[in-house]
Amino acid sequence: MVKIVEKQIIHFAQKAKEASRILALMDTRDKNHALVKMANALKAKKMYLMKENKKDLIAGKKAGLNKALLDRLMLDEKRIDAMRECLLDTAKLKDPVGELLHSFKRPNGLIIQKIRVPIGVVGIIYESRPNVTSDCIGLCLKSGNAVILKGGKEAFYSNKAIFAVLKSALKNTKIPVESIQMIDSTDRRGVEKLLMLSQYVDVIVPRGGENLIRFVAENSKIPVIKHYKGVCHVYVSDQANLQMAQEICFNAKVQRPGVCNAMETMLVHEKMAKKFLPAMIAQFMKAGVEIRGCDKTRKIFGENIKKATTQDWFEEYLDLILAVRVVKNTQEAISHINTFGSQHSDAIVTEDKKEAAQFLKEVDAACVYKNASTRFTDGYEFGFGAEVGISTDKIHVRGPMGLEGLTTYKYQVYGQGQIRN
Amino acid sequence: MVKIVEKQIIHFAQKAKEASRILALMDTRDKNHALVKMANALKAKKMYLMKENKKDLIAGKKAGLNKALLDRLMLDEKRIDAMRECLLDTAKLKDPVGELLHSFKRPNGLIIQKIRVPIGVVGIIYESRPNVTSDCIGLCLKSGNAVILKGGKEAFYSNKAIFAVLKSALKNTKIPVESIQMIDSTDRRGVEKLLMLSQYVDVIVPRGGENLIRFVAENSKIPVIKHYKGVCHVYVSDQANLQMAQEICFNAKVQRPGVCNAMETMLVHEKMAKKFLPAMIAQFMKAGVEIRGCDKTRKIFGENIKKATTQDWFEEYLDLILAVRVVKNTQEAISHINTFGSQHSDAIVTEDKKEAAQFLKEVDAACVYKNASTRFTDGYEFGFGAEVGISTDKIHVRGPMGLEGLTTYKYQVYGQGQIRN
């Protein structure tokens, strides 16, 4: 049984590699045509998709998944329509392939052109919502990459159905049907095998909990684009607009606490603390947020809030919990973030341009914000159509990974017979 | 003893990380000033460097290193001067840090700027010539990165001496002295420990034989930029200028056979073979090159040349050996390269523009050449000053890794109070 799964995965990977060679050379028009066909197919097969999704929902209830997880899993007409629109949006985006990134001439007459090209074969291992299946297929095809998908067991039937619908839609297009592959074994053996196939697969993007990502990173012979965690901060300066600060902090924590770009620690300038904290914390508590404060925070607000430990500064709660720390100045805020943060998304609220410039320059994170919520770190919000993942690595891609993140480059060098002395 | 080495390496890595925070914010002028100081120090300490290098040469002779290896190891006035000039050249290059790569405005008013920033701490593990020490220090400092070096045991005294001279030169500059670190233990334990320190080191670049690189790739918890091998091809089309083809092929194979960008397999269009091969192979044989030919090659030139096996198509000889294959057409040449090549450097010799365009587009390699020798794949030849390595990976950097390859980016996002709905 294991052997069969392994053989099947090697076969998928080989087919994907072959398809990627053809796909890399496809016209933009042909790729867009395929995206539109796939979008239409999602609409046409709506009932089938919801029927298959039901199986996952029933299994999920049986397995005791909580309400939030069941909600993430659920597909209704609106959500299928959003998947469809994401494919149509991706079709409208500029094709990154073939872009001339740089061109220069050497003293010996060689002309060197740096050209954007697809990576080749992308492996995506994910636990999350079923829409990831169609979003990732859309982004990979548009950027000229073949893709091998391995979804989580909770969404087994939904992923399989979405995949079948999209694959079938490819049949009447110029895109090779083998460009998209799905591993539908439900255990980790399939993943382990995939991670060995560096001769066929060029990059792996894991999406999900920290455990999954560490498992992938530690077992992969293929380069991995990682997203470990999002310990995001908002720093409220003494130069902040008070109401703006309150709105941004509330949004960053409460609007969707279970996601990676939600705020986990709020930092407040000591001169701002007395003015800002009492009303802000009260608003948070009213919304059901548990506060864990530093000594100064507790002095200002009261001992009825929990005391934060060093561990809290490292914590990605993904929940209605917030760590709060009063800092002496901007420098201390930056230093806190660079020490405890996860290089994901951090924001400053201030009216002082110089202070903002310092914060944006010195905070070492994929996305740094002045006067906006950290919640905007997202492929769709950045205008990338969707995202294959959000990288907290510094290698290859940082932040939301969209079409450009799915490309690499080659040097095309034009000579007139040059040889080296 | 092991414990002491491990503790020392952690200490180096922590210091490098701290220094990298300061270095990332340094002015171009201050970085250039340090590079010039370091260049001057190499000149001033020439005698000391040659004295220390002697120790390595004596140990190398004792250990039975061959002439070519001893030559690579040797430092004379001319070579020290070349190291000095490389630092001065690097000072003259444009500072990549702070470059605005892209700027765009979202419908909600957010302004997103993609800015080039240093990676942080770069670990370089190398076996090769002592000049790598100063080349890499120069490139890393100019691009705002701290660097941890681990050289090979053959160049132990030379590397240590170069490092000491450069570190001492940093003392009278604004650059933190701790920006450059060297691990001088001579076994692999030091490397193993370094590869664990993902909290301090952001990327590892191994330079050397395939064994070293596989060891690093398999043991690293830090992203690795790899260069496995250079199985480079020159394809001589039936549309080639005969003399140009002969010059390029001879240069690509013979000028320096022991390097990664030398040609290992020559492909010839079948309509060109009779005209081209006899004189070309005779010239190669006169230069001491052993030929391993396909059946058609042997039919044309004679059975006195060895028969090439499939293994030969995969081989990186790094020596005066050349595999030769006659192909039906350009498509077969491309397909051979994409099947057996190592995605390093491949060239076509042709006067036909359309054929060249097809070759350059379809061959999947870091550098693809029209009418020039593959030997140009090199940081210096590309105008990058020098190189930290040559990547055959597709992730982050491809081909020669210079200043740009040593950077990543961050998104700086400017809002006016935006929150997410």
C-alpha cells in the first residue's frame, strides 16, 4: 500500500515536471483562457461541490471539530463564487513571465538580459480552507508553474472535488492537463515522499500550523518557503492620533483573531499610556479579549488583568488574548519587536514622519506599517489576486507570495563570438 | 573541547546578528570607507600574508596536494593585489540597500513600497582559494550583511591571516568589528553547529565540492543557496559560423577545465558534424583532451575515441575530458540539456536569430548564451565585482550571487488610519 502511494507520487511529480516545460512557454492568452474555463466550471459544478463538501462537514462534526473550524471548512454558493472570482481576477493580472528585469552591456560587448521565468514545479502542502486549492492552482498556472497539491484530511472530499472540476476544465484548453496534480492520500507518508523528490519539484510551500511547517522544513530535500508564525505588533507612539490608534489596535486584534496577521502584542509609549490604555483595554475586555499586561500596564489599568511573562512576548495566541507592554520610547519598541517578533507584520501609529521613518526602516519584518492595521498583509489586499502563502523567511520571497514570488529568472547572454582569456 | 567550539560558534553568531542590525542601517559612504581601509591593509600586510600562506603551502605539500591544488592555494604579490582590487571595485559598485523596487497604491489609499534590504547574517562555508575570504567579506559588508566564514583546512593559516588583517582594518571605521566572524576550527563539527543556528543566521552559502554541498544541504536548518555541479553544454548548430564555433568550444573546455562553468558535453547538429567534428576533435586531442563520443561521433571521427555511456551525459569531469554527441536538431539539443544538464550554463553557436531565441527560451539554466563561451558565468565577468557563489538553485538567486543576491526586501506600507473590514 505504502509502495503504491510512493510510486503514484513519483509518477505525479514526473508528469508535473514534463508539463512544466510546456507550461513555461505558453502564451498569456492561453493561460488566461484556461483560468476563465476553470472559473466557469466552478460555477457550473456548484451543486456537486457543495454535495462533496457536506461529506467533509459530516465527518468533521463526527470528529468533534469546533465551530470555527467547521465554518472554515464549509462551502456555500457565496464562497464558491469567491473562488470563481479569484480565478477571474488572476486572469486579469499581468503575466510576470518574460518580463525583462534588467539589461546591461559588458565592456567585452556581451549583452546580458535578466528575464523573469517560472520556477517549474511547486509543491503546496496545506491544512486550511478548500479555497486554497483553487487559489493556488490559479496562481501557479498564471505564473507558468505546474503544481502538486496535498491538502489536509479535514477537507478531503472538498479538495478532491474542486481539483476534479478544475482538471476537467483544462481538457478543452491548451494547458497540459498534467500541470495540476493532487496527492489524495490522507497520511503524512505521501508528504514525506514528495519532500524527497528534488529532481522533479523545485520549491515547497507549506501552509498551516507551526507543527506542519516544522515537519516539512525538517524533512524536505527541496527548498521550502516558510511561514512559522505571526507575532504581530502595533506600537502606539506618544505622537499618535488617539482615535486612530484605538481603531487600528481594535481592528488588528479583534476583526479576525485566528489569523497570522492579527496583532498579538500591543506596545504603548509611556507618555501615551495613561491617556490611551484605560479606554482601549476596557473596549478590548468588552469584546471578550483577555489582557496580559506588563507591570506598568497593570499599574495604570489595575491588578485585575493578568501579568504578562516573557513567554507572552513570544506567543502567537491566534485567539482573543492580547499582551500589552508600556515602553520608554520608539527605540525600545523597535528593539522589543526585533527581539520577540516573527518578522511578519508590525505597525506604528504616529503623526511624526521622522519617527515613522525610523520605525519602518529599523523594524526587521516582511511588512511594516505606518498608521494602518497589520491585517492588510494578505495577497488579495496587496493586489496580488490571492497568495500561495505568506513568507516569514528572508530568502526568495517575503510577505504575501503571489505571481512574482512564483517566478525566478535566467540570464540570457548575447555574444558575437566572445571567449574568455 | 567540542563544547567550547560550540559555545564559541553560538557567541560568534549572536555577535554577528547584533552587528547586522547596525550594519543594515549604515550609510554607503561609511561602508565604502571601510572597504578602502581593508584594501589598504591587505597591501600593507602583504609580507605577513605571504608568510602565513607559506605554512599552508608546506602543510599542503606534506599532505600530498597536487600541483593544481597547491597553485590554487598560493598567494603571491599579484594575487594579494587582485584581492585588494576586488575590494576597491566592490566599493565602487552601487549600494543595493534602500533601492525602491516597486511602489503602488491600493484602492483603499494604502501606499505600498517594496524596498531592498540586507538579508542579515550570511554564513559562508568554503573549501576553495584564500581570496574567497576577502571577496565574500567585501560583498557582504557592501550589501549590509554580517558574515560568518568557515574556510577549508588547506587554507587554514592563509584565511586566518586575511581575516585578522581585514578585521583589524575595521577598527578605525564606523562598521562594527563584529560584522565579520570566522570559525577557525578545522573539523566539520563547527559547520554542523553553525547549521543549527537559524535564530541568528539567515542564509548559508556553501562553496566547494559536491560532497561538502550535500553535507550542508542535508544538515542545515537554515536556508541554503546551493551550487551542486556545472554540467555545461555548447551546442553547435548547422547554422553556426564554423570558426566561431571552434573557438568557443575550445575556450569553454580547455581554458580552465577544473571550474564549474567549463563545457563538459559538446552537442553538434548532424548536418554540421562532418564539417565540424574532425578538425575540432583533432584540436582537442592535441591539447590533451580525452574524447568520449556517441556512435555517430565515432562513425565520423573513428573508433579510436572512447564510447560515451549515459553516465557521461551526467558527468562533471572538471578535467580535460569531453563528451560529444551528434543530435538531430535544436529540439534534441535542448531536450538533452534539460535532461542531463545541471541548470548552470549552456550555449548555442548559431547565426540564426530564431533558433537562438528558441534555445535561450527553452533551455532551463541560470545562464544561457548565444555565440559566447560558457566560461563567462562569473561574478566578475558579469560586472558584480566578485561573487559569493554561483547558484544552480531556482530559489532566491540564480547564477552568480553578487550584491543583489545578498539582499531581500521589505514592504513599507503607508496608511492614513486604514482598518480592514
